[in-house]
Amino acid sequence: MRTGVFKTKESFTKAFKKRLKDIYLKDVSESSVRERYNILGALVKEEISKDWIKTNNLIEKKQPKKVYYFSMEFLMGRLITNNLMNLGVRPVVEAAFNDLGFDLNEVEHRESDPGLGNGGLGRLAACYLDSMASLGLAGYGNCIRYRYGLFRQKIQNGYQEERPDNWLSDGYVWEIRREEEAIDIPFFGAIKWEDGFKYYPQEYIKAVPYDVPIVGDDNQIVNYLRLWNAEPSARYPEGKSAFDYEMELQKISGILYPDDTTYEGKQLRLKQQYFFSAAGVRSVVDKHLEEHNTLDNLSDYVVFHINDTHPTLLIPELMRILLDEHKYEWDKAWDITTQTVAYTNHTILAEALEKWPINIMQPLLPRIYQLIEEINKRFCDELRDKHHYNNDQVSKLAILGDGVVRMAHLCIVAGYSVNGVARLHTDILKNIEMKDWNELYPNKFQNVTNGITHRRWLIHSNPELTCLLDETIGNTYRKNPNDLEKLMDFAKDETFQNKFLDVKRTKKVQLAERIYKEQNIQVDPDSIFDIQVKRLHEYKRQLMNALHIMYVYDKLKTDESFKNNYYPHTFIFGAKAAGAYYFAKKIIKLINTVAKKVNNDPETNALLKVIFVENYNVSYAEQIMPAADISEQISTASKEASGTGNMKFMMNGALTLGTEDGANVEIHELVEDENIFIFGMNADEVTNLYQSGSYNPQDIYSSDTLIKSLLNKLVDGYFEDVDRYEFKEVFDNLLYTDRYFVLKDFHAYKTAHEQANDIYKNKHLWAEKAIINIAKSGVFSSDRSINDYATKIWKVKPIIK
Ligand code: NBG
């Protein structure tokens, strides 16, 4: 129960009206949605501050071990609803707004959706912050305050265009600027030997932290996400024009993942990485010194978690502080560092494993590079002397080689723990991709399967289902998501099934309304909503999905019995392609071209629709996940480290149609064969096929008439309103390379769809399967993941009971 402003709807209304008058000189009736949002946000923030102070006091008193989660991405989504719910004040505000005749939803939607991330990796980080606060752990995020988030996607004539996402244009009500804690970050310059190495930077850039509170669920705990902003340092770089300096600053906290095809682009990315890593380490170390007066015991109180390799430079930075500033001996400094750092790997895709050219790193960060050299030298010596590795073995594992710094190697050498993000992924790391490492450090590798916060992805985004769950199994699952399992008793209960189907339909209607509003396309809420939403990447195989739709469309036009047996389908896609990823953008164009053809054919219209939603992001996902019947998780097995969309869909009662990849494997195991549609090659088969080098898509093309005719449609003028060669590259790619085995898995994929189509006709059977999916989804709550991290890796405990 809250006191003060949020105690009752009357107290809230009074405070709200007064503040609106004080700030905007307006009565409520004259206020705009933006003004209402700003005032509500300010009042909520003040309420948060009370808990924040209490949390800080508690931490001061208890001195718990703290986790600092360093990540280049945090895809937070809107915070307003989350904050209202976690504080437990949403009902009061809603009641007050109702009386005032305002729509709280509309006000909540006024908040910009900060896109400080690309996809799963960044959204995972956001879920983990929510769970750390909700479980009462002292855990904090560390990232950059990008002025522009991930681009806003516009679809023009079927093509993706990128528009800037100016998310800060109206200010950001949640952040607190902490000027006093600003830190100068050094770049360039030279090292001199003066009785020890001394670094003379050429320039400094000031990092100013902005803290965004992370509110725990009904526990009065407030953690924070620290975002660093680049600003001019008081130590002005000599000889540099104000304009050049300003441009440089602007870029550092400008955008996420700037184009890195040029030397300058690469240098900028590396600057960003060092900027936020060094600033984060420095602020933690300073705080620790204030509290403990020594860094000897750093690892008893601090974990630096490296989320993928982007923050790797925190390792040599910590060494630099210990050696150069605190005069530790190497071995002692190394002990402290290696007991404090843990690393999560999120992909086995070679192109995503970072390698930084030495000729970029050395001039930019001379002392840091020198320390990496020393770490590498000592590591290689140890391999030779202690483990008797030969030169080949040593150069394979070395941190430096082929003119680059291998960031993952540095993380594995320095981290006391390395984890993968789903069981299959960790197994592949241990047995294939990082086999040599696992032999060298047999106890370092572990698995923590990803999770999603059920607060955002069930309770907040699907209030209708939440309400039904509450009245059916009680609300204990809110605190203990494993209690969703109680739903198993109702899976076969027809009354409950009907209620579930009603909820599902409501969510489908809501999504259909949005699609109609934004894209002017009518979709049938009684059709099967078959959805694939995720980043666009070849390994995720949106192309296979599109080809399959082409196949279905063709069948509907030519095969009467197929048509009679076909349950109406709406295929929904949402995906952003990296701006420079040409082929991915082609696939978007293909999907939109197929959609246009299909959606305008009256002959098939009632049975088949294809939607590509524009600008898929966290807020859109909140509407999409609850509306799905089928969740498409169709990556080439072994390539999707985990996936997290698969978990969100499952928790909202969609059935997975997917490969044995990432966390699908664990979903499959939990729901068992009857409640999932698994198809295609498994990871071993894929690996073997790669290794044998025997795959030849042309063989399939020439022997398989179905595939041949489908592929030919890409180049034979079938799509009337695009150039005949628009999809020639797609055709060639499939025919000559097909690196992700689209053709190979196509028939199995088609069969899986046929099964789903047939089962869906039996509504009750389908509902039963969907309910079982919800019942089994509790383990994918990020509370479980964070508990795993806390006990297996971080060794941290809640600061409250
Ligand atoms: C992604 C994987 C996903 C996984 C998320 C979160 C990167 C580098 N990796 O499968 O592709 O779910 O990380 O772990 O973004």
C-alpha cells in the first residue's frame, strides 16, 4: 500500500491536477496527451525515488555483492506501464484517469520506445534487469546513451528504408543525469617508460552517466541502468578544431553499431566499446574504493558480466587500473581481474565473433593494447610450459593472431565463467566451436538457458489471459512462474478451453485492428495467425517461409482438394534488416511482393493473407505475441543460439513450428511431441552436411519439380510489378549456395504446416495443446535464468527476504 500521492485515486487526481497547472499552466481538460504523459511520468518517478533511496540505504548497510551487466544493447521498451505495475499503483492511476475521462493506455503509448538494441541480445539484457530488481539482487546495467536508437523502419514500395529514431526528442522522463560522476576517458597518445609504463593520452572525452531506474516487482527495490553520454572534457585536446572534437563526441554516443565497413567506422565502434567499458569499470572501482579502501577484495563484492564480446575491453582496463594506478604486481592484478569477470557467448556465427585489427586498436588505445599483448604473451607461455602445447595449438588459441585481437579468446582466458544461452548452444560450444577451450578449461563452461520476464510478456502484454489465469489457478504464478504448471489440470477442460479461445480471439482482433489502422489490410481474426517476428537474417530463414507461402498460394489456385482442406491462414512477418545487409533487404522486398500478389487475389483472399508489419519493435511485439496461433522458429539447426521470441509466444499459448534449434529443443522436451511441430535437419545433421561439403542445391532443383517451379517463379516474370531480375540474386543464392539449407528442409517444413493445418480444425484439441504450452512455460521466465546466474555464476544473494 502506497502513501502520499498514490495512496488513493483522489490524492493522485489532486496532485496530478496541481502539477499540470504548475508546469503547463493548464487545466486537465485543456491538456494534451503528451502533457499528461509527462506529468504522470514525473509523479511516478518521484514515487520511484523514494524506493530508490531506501534501496541505496539498504545496500550501504548490507554491502552485498553486486552484478554489473555490461552490454552494448538494452532494448528496454516503454517503462511507464512496467513502472506503474511494479510499483503497484496502476489501478489507482487507471481509476483516476477514468474519472477524468482520459485513456491511460493512450497516455502510456505516448512514451517513446527506446530502441537501444538490435534484437534478442538487447531484449534479453532488459529482461534480466527486470528480473534482478524483482528478485531483489543488486544488479545494474551499463551501456551507452545512444542519441538515436535502432532505425525506424519504413516500407516504401516493398523496400525497407531506415529513418532516424530520435527517441530523446521530447526528453526522457526516467533518466537522471549525474554530472558529478562524470569520468574522462583517454584516447590515442603514447606510452613512455618512466620507472613503469606511463600513458600520455592525446585526448580525453568526458563520459557523463544517466541513470534509469529499474523498478522491482512489488518489493520496493530500485536498481538502475547506467547510460553513458559522450561530452567535451575540460581537458581540451590541443590542436583539434572545436568542430572536429564536437563531431567525434557526437558520434560516440550517436548511434548503435555504426557502419563498420571503413577504417573510420571500425575505429568508431571500438571507441564506443572502450568508452562505455572504461567508464563503467572506473565508476565501479571508485565506488568500491570509497566503501572498502582496497581493491584486494574486489571479487568478493563485484562481478563484471560481459554480455557478448562488445564490452571485452573492460578486462585490460581493469588490469590497467590495478597495475598503473594502484601499483599491483601483475599476478595479483590478474588474480583480481580473473575472479571478477564472467562472459556470455550469444552466437556461433563466425561473422559475429569480433576480431579487431591491431592497426586500429593500437593507435587508439596504446596502453590497453600493450596490456593485451602482455596477457597474450603470458597465456601463450603457459600453454607451452604448463600444458606442453605445440606451436599450432598455441596459435589457434592465442588472443592475438593474423593481425587481429580475438575478443572472445580474451574473454575466455580472463573470465572465470563462460556460458552459452541454451543447452544445445552450450553443447555446441563445448563440443565443437570451443572444444579446445573446453579441454583447456574443463570447468569454465556452463549453460544458462535464456528467459523472458513474464511480467512484461504475459502479465502486462496479455491482461486478458492473466485475468483468466488468476481466476483459474490463482495468482501465485505471478511470483512463481512454475505454478503455471497448475494449468495442466485444465488442459482438457472444455469450459476452460473455450475461455482460452475467447481470450486468444480478443488478442487477434486487437492485432487485426492495428494492422487495419496502419496498413489498411483487413485480416480475419478467425484465421490461423502464423507469425514470424525477429531480426531478418538468412539463418533465420524468413525466405523459406516466403517460399512456402508462394507454394500454398499456387496450390490454392490449382488444387481444389487442397483448397477445400485449407484452413484460412494469415501469415505475419515483422523484421528489421541491418542497413548494410543487402540480401536481407531483398528478402523483405520478396515478402512484400508476395504479400501484394496474394492479398489482391479475390480467388484466394478469404483463405490467405500475408502481412509484413512495419517497424517491428518491443511495443509492437507486446501486441503480436499474445495474438499468435503458430510461432515460426525455423532457423537452420545449430545457428540460433537460443531465441527468446519462441518463449514469449509459448507463454501466450502459441504452438511452435520449428527446428530442433536453440531453446526450441528445450520447449520440445517440455511439451513433448504432440504439442509442437518439429521438422527438418537437426544440429548434428547440419554440422555433418557442412563438414562433408556434399550439399548441392542444384541436385534438388533439378530432381524436384515442386522446388524447381517455385524457384523459377522468382525469375520468370511471375511477379508482374517488379523487374524480372529483381529476385535473380535470391534465385542464384538458393540454387548455387543455399548456405542455410532452405531447399533441403523445404518438404519437411511443408509437412509440418500440413499437420498444423489439420489439427487446427479441431478447436478443442488445438486449445488443449496451447494450454499445455502455457503450463510448461514457467521455466522460461527470466527469474529462473537470473536465479541460475546468481547461484551458478555470480554467487550473489537477494538483499531482501
Ligand atoms: C542472439 C542469438 C539469439 C539469442 C540472443 C540472446 C546475438 C549475437 N545473439 O539466438 O542469435 O536468443 O542472442 O541470447 O545477438
